[in-house]
Amino acid sequence: MVMIQKRNNFILPPPRKEESVSHSSADSLRTATHSIHVQINAIDAEQRFHLETENNAAAQLEKNRRIIVSFPRGDPENPYNWPTGRKIFVLFVGIVSVVNSTLGSSLPSGATQYLADYFDIQSQAQLVLPISLYLVGYVLGPVVFAPLSESYGRKGIMVITFVFFTIFTMACAVAPNWPCFLAFRLLCGITASSPIAVVGGLFADIYNEPITRGRAMAFFMAATTCGPTLAPIVSGFISAVNWRWTFFVGLIIAGVSLVFLYFMPETYGPTILKHRAQKMRKKTGNPNIFAPIELEKKGARQMLTITLTRPIRMILFEAVVLFTCLYLSLAYAIFYLFFEAYPLVFQGIYGFNTGTAGLPFLAISVGAFLSTAIFMYWDSVLARAKRANARWAQIEEYRRLPLACIGGPLYVISLFWLGWSANADVHWIVPILSGVPFGIGFMLIFMALLNYVTDAYEIFAASASAATSACRSIFGAILPIAARPMYRALGIAWASSLLGFLSLGMCVIPFAFIKYGDRIRANSSFCQELQERKRVFDEQQEGEPKGSEASSPRETIVVGGSVSDSKREEV
């Protein structure tokens, strides 16, 4: 019986047994379901945590990955791929800058007597100093400017130094006294040495084919001879009016040339890639985009111990550079010694005045241009031999050095010719004509050896050229000081013969290079480094890195100009 109470006093009937079981099952089911949901959420949260962690790690790894830019094949910004017109403009600017430099070197030669009268200089040794100190500048400048051009680019170095060259040329024209004049000549030489040291590398930047590069170097070398041989004529005639106008003429030429130099494009590939990487970093906001040159160690210690000492190390440890320096130094010193010897011959023996005494140098210029024709002919012979797959045409040393084997003997003959024909009983045209084989021999020696050095060292060509430039300038500065005492003590015949015998001994150098040059280059640390860089570059271009040394999970090669649409390759 169930008792029912009203309001608060009644008692509710107890649930039936079936209802109790049903409510208990529902509670258990809800509890189990909640437990399962909790477990699922825990597992899902754990998975999301691991996924986010992995994504963050991948994002961090990608953020830290270095992106290295390089030139793809056919890249129009690669100087090797520039159009012909642009390359010719660079060639023209390089030649013009070198003509300014070499013209300035011998500009005082026709003004010597006028300078002596104006500044009251009695010592003949002091009158040699305007040329010698300029050549001392050729010693100091290249060992700095050439390595800097391999770290910071060609154009910037050439423009900055040429601006100062123009300023110091003007300073020479207005110099108030002899010490100031000599100081300005030294500073002129230092700044003028930049084109001499850098232009070889400039042409190596834009011409990767040896034949084309060699022809460019041939025109360059002919131009370097024209400057010093034209300067005595210019100064000889103009100084008769006012010696200061000799240097004002040089200033005008330099000012016009500076305009062309300013518009010359940068030619150094690593610097072009550096500018490309800087633009990409700015555009994308990614700070890990680099050009290879930006990853190289830099700083004062690097600059002093590696970069600036490179020309010196090449002289000391590179046999090709050392013996090239010896031969070119003697030839170059004799060339500048002629600025002292020719007045002794043509003014002392034949009675030429200061203006006409410079005209015999034109014979050397004629020889220089004839040597260019010989160079072109040899290039055509070499090209035909290569097409015919001649074995000798595949040997590096045969590409350049046979020209030096011809030029060396001609150079020796010209020295004996001048010495033994300079006589009052012999017509003046005979010693003048000795300048033709002199110019041919001088140029063939320089064309052959400098091209050989450029081909051998390529990206290090500027440093190798700086080494040869510094050495020959030392000889060129010192030997002319001894010119007049030597010629007066030995006489013109035997003084010239002494120079001829010394040159004869140097003739064996190109022959030795032909026989042993391949082995010398194989043992060269610089040539080995060059080959390694070529190997790495070729692997980057092909997209097939080889060897464990080329692999780095933290670096990506970007071939081209942008990150978004470029080809990436793990290296």
C-alpha cells in the first residue's frame, strides 16, 4: 500500500525497479562518452602541439637558410653575355684611361730644360725625378688598387682614383716650387697606376673566350705604348710656349676621359651579384639572401693579410708571375731609359731641338701598331689550327708565348742597332728606324706574357697584373737615373750593347714557359683555387652538386634574379 501525503506531508511513491536501472545506465553512458571526448581532445591537442612544433622548426630552418644568388646560363647581366657594343665601350674606356696614365708618365720629358730654368735646377739627377717619382707611384698604387678591385669592383676604384689623378695633374700645372711639383708627380703616379693594374682584370671580366680577350689586350698594350711616345712630342712643342700648358693639356684630356669612365658599367661579376642580392633583400625583406662575395671574410685583418698581400705573394710563390716580372721589368726600364738616352743621341749628336727630339719616338709607335697586326695574324693561325684539332693548338702555352719568342730577339737587335748606328757620320734616319723593331719586340713581349698571365689566373688577373706592374715600375723608376752616367761612361754604343746583352739573357724565359709551363701551373696554389671555383660554379649551373663538400643543408643556390620565381638548388 502506498501512502500519499498532501502538500508537504505526503510521501511520493518510490520508483519502480525498471526506472531505476534506466536512469543509472544513462548516467553511466554520459560519463563514458565524456571520458572518451576528453581522451580524444587530449590526443588531438597533443598532435596539434607536435605539428605546430614541427612547423615552427621547419619555418625556423627555412628562415635561417642562406640563399646564394648566381648567374644562370645566358643571364644578360653577366658581363660575359653583354652585347658587343657594350663590351666595345668598356674596351674603349679601358684604353682611354690607360692612355691618360701612360701619357702622364713621360709628359715632363720634353719640358726638362724649361723646368730646370724655371725652378733653377742644376743637377741632372734631379731632372730625372719627375718621371721616376711618377713610376714610383706605379709601384705603390697597384698593390692596393688591384686587390681592392677584386673585393669591391672595378668601376668604383677606377673612378675614384681617376678623379684624384685629374686633380693632381692640375696641381702639377700650378705647382709653386720644385718640391711641390715632385710631390704632385708622385701622387699623380699613384692614382694613375689604377688603370694599369685594373684594366687587365676589366677585360678578363667581359671576355671569357681567350682569343677575344687576347685581341682586346693587344689593343690595350698598343695604347699603353702610344701614351709615352706621344708625350715627348706634345711637351716638346708646347713647353716652348709655357711648360705649365703641358700639364694643362694633360688636364683637359683627363677631364674629357673622366666623363666616359663615369658612364662605364661595373664589370666585376661578384660585385654585380652583390648588388643583385642587396636589391633582393630589400624587395623580399629576407635578410639571408647573399652573393658569394658577401660571405667572404672581410675586415682590416683580412684586408692586410690576404687581399693587399696577394700581389706580393704571387711574386714570391708563383714562378709564372716571378719570371714574367723579371723580363717585363727589364724591357720596361729600358723603354723609359730611352727618354734620357734619345736626347743624348738626337740632340747631342744630330742637333735636334726639344720639339723635334720627340719625333723619333714615333718609330716606336709604328712598331707597336705593327706588332698588333702580327698578333692578329697569329690569332688567325691559332684559330685555324684549333678547327683542325691540331695537337699543339690545345696547349695553353702555345696560345700566347710564341709571340714573345719572336719579340725577344727583335728587341735585342734594336738595342744593338741604335747603339752602333748613332754616329754623326750615319744619317739620323738610321738610328730612328731602330725604334721600329724595338716597338715590335717590346709589344710582342708584353702582349704574350701579360696575356699568358691573364689566361692563367683569370679572376686573380688584376693582382697578377699589379705584381708585374709594381716590379717593372721599380726598374723603370731606378734605371733611368743611371742612364746619363752610364751613357757618358760607356759611350752610346757600349751602353746600348750592355742593355742588349741583358735582354738576350731574358729571351730564354718564354721558351722555358713553353716547355715547363703546364707543370708550373699545375703546382700553383692560385691556379688550383681557380679550378676549384670553376668546378663549383659549373655544378651550380648544372644543378648537380657532386661530392660531400658541396653539400650544406643551410644553403640554397638561387640562379637568377628573384626568390619567388627562381630555381633553387641544394648545395
